[in-house]
Amino acid sequence: MSQSIIPRAAVRGRASGVIFLAFFGTLWAGIGIRGLHGWRFLWHSILSLLIGVVVLIGGVELIIKSKRLSNEMGEGDSNRWKRKNMWFGINFGLEGLLIGVASAICRSTNHLDLFVPIIALIVGVHFYPLAHLFQVKIYYFSGSLLCLLSAITLFTLPVRVTWENNQIMVWWITVGFGSALILWGTCVTVWQVGNKLLNSAGNRAKEAEESFRF
């Protein structure tokens, strides 16, 4: 990336991250809600959807604002972004494959309770190559939190408990809502980084305009 120009792809990469995180954060919240087995289901669902929509709007806003940025990149920059997108696809596909394998193993061994914490572990690990690929340091922190959440849940908490005559899935609730909060928090951080890039691009454009005048 040029030192004087922030290409549209850089901001849209952050925007895509915000949208992905918003979507999957809401899915994780859904897992937590399912673990409640109907206990105050409606209010939890409404709140989770509202949070998901708000952070999703942040990602869409970045895409809209990025339209004012230059879409011109040098050949080296263009090839670099193509490679990044390729490796992102490989990483995402491998994550899906591992989740599918974990699902098959848990079903065949009759240990479905393990599936949700294992998914969190896989998702957490998949953040490490993304952090290196896109140079987003917060992904290292998010991945570590997801792995830690999975480990703590597996080794310290009961699988399920009975509360107010309802049997609730402790593992699903802990991992589901915990992962949702981690992803939504990461989402807000990435959104802020995207906005900083936009502001930086605006300041550079003003400086260039003033230099041209003089």
C-alpha cells in the first residue's frame, strides 16, 4: 500500500470483517439462546438481533464511505490483495471442514455436548492466520479469548443444570453468549480501525489539496 494513498480495498477489507463478525456473533448468541431452552427466549432474541443489526450497519457504513477513496492500486498492491483474499478463502474453507469433521465425530461417538466448545476452539484458532494475513492485531486477542473460553467451559463448568424447573445447557449458554460478546467487541474495534483509515485518507486528501494550491 502506498504511503500517500489508502486504497478502497483496505477499508472494504475492514468493512467485510465487521460484517462477518456481526453475522457470526449473532449466530453465537443464537446458540446461547437455544441453551436456555425457552427461558425468556423472546427478550434475549430481540436484544441479540438488535446488537447484530447495529454492528452490521457499521460495516455497511464503512463500505458506503469507502466509495470516495481511490480504487487505483499498483500492480504489487493488487496482487497482494488477491493473495490475501485467496488465503482468506482457504482459511475459511478449512475452518468449515474442521467444524464438519468435529460434528461427525461428536455424533458418531454420542458426545454432542462437546460440539459447541469445540467449534469455539476451532474458530479461535482460525483467527491467528487472519491476524497475520490482514495485520489486524485484535484478532490475536480475540482468538485467544475464544480458545480460553472453550477450555474454561470444558474443564470447569457442568454441561447442564436445572433452574426454575428448566434444564438449561450451561456449555451452550457460556460459549454461545461469551463468543458473541467477543466477536461483537472485535467488530467494534475493527469498525473503529476502518473509520481511522477513512479519516486518515481525508486528512491526506486535504493536505494534498493545500499543497497544490501553494
